[in-house]
Amino acid sequence: MDAKKLLTRWENCRKSLRTLAGGIPAGKEGFGVTPEAMSLGATVLHCASAEKSFRDSFTVTPGKLEWNTGINLEHFPLKKDILAVLDRETEITRKYLAGLTDTDLDKVVKMPWGEKNLGEVWLDWVGHEIHHRGTLIPTLRAAGVTPPSIWG
């Protein structure tokens, strides 16, 4: 695994998520297509919260995933709050990933669903964020909003 390529892939993915999050109109943070579906704001906060859980499990509480991070709509209900927490978590993860080496990414880590090398875990994470980025676009459209372009 190449640490520089991973950082670039994550940066590109996060830039797109931030662009879409910025397109959420104030007052529509809680909009979801169904009561069971994550709302626009909850989707963005879910990405920030899950990323914090992963990152912390490799740094703060090694080997332990803490899912209850407090990063949710209850604590960050407004667009400005959502963007601020996303930006904060982005900067922390950016510094973390920038400090990793190719050797670090080859280390095997224990996850609740099995062991993988750290690089694979972070590639899975990028895929997770891409999935949620993909749900934001139709949810924005369902809310009557033209999604901001994330394609160049």
C-alpha cells in the first residue's frame, strides 16, 4: 500500500463530501427521504463520527472502536455546526494519514469483523464515504436542491 496514494484518494473523497455538505440548505439538515433513512445532516455527521471511531481505534484507544462519539444532529443540528465538525475531523484525519508510512499501512489491525492491514481498512473507509456521498445526491434532489457538482 502506498501511503501517499491513500492520502490523495482520501483527500479527493473528502473534498467531494465537503462540497455536497456545503450544498445542504440551512433548514434542510434534518431532511430525509423516509423516516428510516438518514437525513442530509445525519449522513455527513455519520461519516465524520465513523471516521473518528476508526482513527481513534488506531491512536487514542488502540483496538477498541467507540461508536458513540457524540457527533450527531442532536449536538450539531445546523449546517454551520455540521460543516465545522466535518472540517475539524477532516484536519485531524489529514494529519494522521499524512504521518503514516507504507510500512504502517502494512501492519495488521484487529477490527470487530476480523483482521486486516491498516491500508485495507482505510481503503474500505474511503469506499464507505463514497457510498454515503452517493446517497447525499438523490437526497438533495428529493429535497428540491440541485446538488453541487463534485466532478471537476
